[in-house]
Amino acid sequence: MSKKLIAEANPLAALSPRAANAGSAKKPRQGQGYSARRGRIGLLFLAPWFVGILLLVIAPLIASAYFSLTDYDLITRPNFIGFDNYERMATDDRFWQSMKVTGTYVLFSVPFTLIASLAVAMLLKGGLKALSFFRLVFYLPSLLGASVAIAVVWRQMFSGDGLINGLLALVGIDGPAWVSNPDYSLGTVILLAIWQFGSPMVIFLAGLKQIPESLYDAAALDGASRIQVFRNVTLPLLSPVIFFNLVLGFINAFQAFTPAFIISGGSGGPADSNLFITLYLFQQGFGALDMGYAAALAWVLVIVVGLVTAVNFALQKYWVFYEDRT
Amino acid sequence: MTRTLRARRAKPRVFTYVMMVVLTIITIYPVVWMLGGSIKPADEIFSNPSPFTASPTLQNYVDGWAGAGVPFSVFLINSGIVAGLAVVGNVIACTLTAYGFARFDFRGKNVLFALVLLTVMLPKHVRLISEYIGFANIGLIDTFVPLILPHFLAIDGFFIFLLVQFIRGLPPELEEAARVDGCTEFGVFWRVVVPLLTPALVTTAILTFVQVYQDFFSQLIYLNSPENYTVPLGLRQFIDSTSSSAWGPVLAMSSVALVPVVVLFLIFQRRIIDGIATTGLKG
């Protein structure tokens, strides 16, 4: 039963076509006139949202699509130039570099963060006395990690004469200048992402708590090993939560900006090794005032995130387990 | 649970505790080191990796506070205004929206709710470029308006979702009773639902504050003059204008920047963690 709760409550499950009705309230039908009037009152409550979604989401989306087909520079009138901005990307080495950097970051930070958060959640769920203390400590980085302050600290920690090299020197290792070395710089940004494993961990812990103890007891009576229990009880019942963390992890990772900006001083360096797509579109739009090209880059980001999310949804039927649907 | 089962799980406890303590040290070290570095004399910060010093000093805070040209207090006040008003807007607008979705039936509701969830997934940059052009055309660049106004229009789908989950968990009988007693629909919302929602509203307020307080991208594009800078911009200005060796004051101001978030976290940790857990599960 609790699995069903997870499935119903999972916001992403609500989006999948098989759960098209998940959003509707279960209420006894009343008279036709009554419910229509109530419906109109409901729409009144949504009034601010309607204005927001039209003025601040849909209109800007359309406008960005239009600007991406122009050479707008904020000063002179935009000229329509067709798909020139998109064609320009094909031969723009820095664009491809930004895709490579972003892709590398996403492919390393998302899986490692998920594995770390699940592993720690599994260790914590045994009911340690100090559970709430550890949960508190491990969650803190998630709250601080997106800040400029932490990015600054990170930059200092991984600089040539920073904390990390100070620690390495204690064991006789002469470390490189991590943040200013193109081979390692992106690695430090990925580490900063993994450091924030606490947020998915908290969600995993809540998910683990919903798995009925009786299933574990039954598995234990059957003599199942720890690994068998994990594979056959924990993983399937937790899969909707893993899916949720995975999808949101990807979406957020593609939009990472602050650490790369601070660590590289806004340049995306060294040698463009921290040139995230968000940073590149910032440079193009708000540095070079090439709003047309920046809008095109932003749309590419939207399309990439949309595709990755769509692929995630398409693949979920192979591994995500919703009790009420199988 | 049976006795044998408990015995089986008792042994790995020691191992688990050791692991957790090691992980705690690794996790917390950057923050502790930052605090330690902020009170160390300049020559000591990188000569020893320990966060402790024999000769603590507050000079770094004195130097850092004025280091960006504009006193750091200006940045803190600006951030307070932006994040505070964003909280007010988000709490009002998202609560109204969530109540509309959770308790009323109307045509197209599923499609509209799917739209809410899609806004959670939409990279904000694609919106921000057009919004920036729009706000630039009506002369609102370098003001707080573009940073605050959107929050009064419920564009943060994440919180709408959080509150919908919470409202669905409330017993509808209370609202029915108020309705039978002649309460208007808005009266039901204001007198019955909002008081019951208080825990979720606290979560929304805290998480919104933290998010807006730390948001860098939009503040970076909208604010130009140092006296309008918020904390993230002030900090960035400071590191850009400081020689790379003056790390004491930089660490001191980083510590100051994190104080509001850490204090809120310590006061409201349960609410925050429960709120995060709720987003992945049920309310």
C-alpha cells in the first residue's frame, strides 16, 4: 500500500500518460450548475498563476524563440536572420566545448551524487540513534552549495597553495594547482556537486521509511542475503524515488552556473575547461550583447534538457516499479 | 522484529558509525575550515590546514566588511529586501494557486497542472533572456523589481506542487463544515485552510528565502551598480578586486554571507528536511 502512495504522490508519475487522472480530486459529483460555479471560483484562485504563466513563461519562451532568429543586440532593432544563429553553432568551437563540458559534468555529477546519497541513506536507515544529527550535517551542504560563498571557498581550497594541497603535503604529495589546471578544474566543480548529496539522500530516507518492515521480515525468514534483499525488495520499491531524483538531478545539473563562474572568474577557463553552456550563453548575451545567439543557445539547452527528460520517461517502464500498474 | 534479526543487524552498527563519523568530518570540513581561516592571521591560513589557530583575530572581518568599496551591510540589506519580498510573494501566490488546484474541479485542470510541473523542468535561462529584454525596455534594469515581481505571480512550480501535496492531505470535512455555516469560498480558504497550512507555509518561506538569497544568475544580469548589489554580487565584486593572497578577508565575508542561511537552517531544520522529503513522496 505504501508503494502505491509513493507512486501516486510522485510528481513525475503524475505527468506520465498512464496516470492522466492522477491530478483530479476524488469528490462526489454534485449538481451540474454547482460544480461549474465552483470550478469558476477555482479559476479565480489561479488568477496570479495565469498571469505569471502567460507573461513570464509562455510569452518569454515564444519571444526567445523569435530572438534566436534575429541578430538582436539590445540597442539596434532586431533583424530577422533565419536560422543563422543555429548554423553558426555548427562551426563554433566554443559552443561544442561548452556542450562537452556540460555533458561531462552531468554524466559524472548525477550518477555519483545518486549513488553516494543512496549508499548513505541505506547506512542511515538502520535506525542509528544519531540519525537526525547525521541527516542534519549531510543536508547542510545542499543548502549552502549553490552559493557564491561556497564556490569561493572551493576555489581557495583547491588552489595551488590551498587546503587540499596542504593536506596532501602532510603525506608527502606535491599536488597540482587544481582550479587553474585544465585537466582538474572541472573535476573540482564535479566534486562540489557530489558534496551536495544530502538533498537526494533525505528523499531516499523518506522513501525507505515507506517500505513496510514486514517485507524485510518475510525476506529474512526466507533466508535472503543482504544483497538479495536490496535487489529484490529495496530497489524495486524505491525505484519511483530513484527515478524522481534522477530526473531532477539531470535537469538541475544541466543548469549549473555559479561554481563554474566563480572558479573561473567568469571566463569559463582555464582553457575553457569550465565553459558550461549556461556560462557561454551568459557571455554571449550579457557580455557581448549578442542576445540573438544567447537566445539560440538557451533554446538548445531547453531542447537538450527536454530530450534527456523524455528519454528518462521513456526508459522508466523498464525499471521503475509502480505497484498499481503491474 | 525478532531477536535474531536484531542481533544480525547489531554488528555492522559499529562499522556504520565509524563510516558516518568519517563522512561527517569530510562533509563539514570545508565549512569549518572557512570559519577557521576567517579568524587566522594572513600568514597562517595556508601554512597549516588545521582550522584552529593560536592567535585568532577579527581583522579579516574588519578588512572584508569595507573591502568591496561599498560596506558589506549594504549587500546584506539589499539581499534582505529582495529575498524578503520574494518570500511574501511566493507564499501568497503559490498558496492561492495550490488551493485552486487541490480543491476545485474545472475543465483542463490536468493539462494546467502538467504545465505547473513543466515549469519546474524548464531551464530558467530561456525565460530570463526575454524577460531581461522586456524589463530593459521599460527601464527596470538595476532595480529589484525583476527579481521580486515574478514571485508574486507564482512562477515557482516547485512550491505549488509542495503545497498541493500538503492541501490534499488535509481533511476536506472542515472546509465543508465552514461552507455549510455560510462561509464564502475565500473565507474557507483564509479562515480554515491557511491556518492548517502553517507548517507547509513555513517550509515554503524558508526554502524560497534560501533560494533567492543565493540566486546568482538573475541578480548578476539585473543589478549593475554596487550600491544595489546583493550578497552574492558583493562577494564576487570583492574577490575580483582583491589580490589572490588576501584570503583571510575573503573567507571572512564568505562566512558572513552564509550566516543567514545557517541560522535559518538551525532554527527550522525539521521543517526544511521534511519539506524536501515531501517533494519526493507524499505530503
